[in-house]
Amino acid sequence: WKSRAYREIALASNEMQPVVAQLNSIVEARTALLKIDFLFPVRPVLECPVTEMSFVRFREGCAYTDIERRTREIASVVSTRHIRGFRAHTWGTTPEQNGEAIYIGGWDSIEV
């Protein structure tokens, strides 16, 4: 989505109402649909045979801008390690959930 406002308009549309109703019928509380800003393209990671996802919460006091900087540093370290079976990764952050991020890694197999 282009923005949070655009997302809210899209979710309220006639086309999305059946999808939202189905989602609400299977979850306990309203699920947060967030706009994630990824550092690197997501497609190469999701096309890997094995994809891992980790949701992380950073220590209290880390500002959104600090989290962006630090996840770039971590991504740089991961990229230079030449880990066997590792193909691609990305980090995503959102100002809507300050202090939280998602890490997505792509691997050749679960046997790495």
C-alpha cells in the first residue's frame, strides 16, 4: 500500500469486505495489517526452497530510525558470512509498530 490511509480505504472497499469478514471469522482479535518497508527485495527470499521468518522486538528505547540503521548493519554482516545453504534475506520495519521488525531468510533446505 502507498500509505496507511490508502490501506484503510482499500480494506473498507466492497471488494475487500468479504476477505476481511473471512479473516475476522478465524482470528481472535483484529489482525494488524502493516505496511512493511523491506531493506532488500522480498521476492528472491520467498522464491527459495525454504523460507524462515522471525518477528523480533528490539530493546526498549530504540527509535525507529536506529532500528533501520541497525538492521542494515546486521544485514551487511549476514551478507558477508558466506553461510552454507544460505541464499538471500531481508529485514522489514514499520513505523506503526515502533521497536518491531521482521527478518526473512531464504535457504537451500532445512538440512543446512
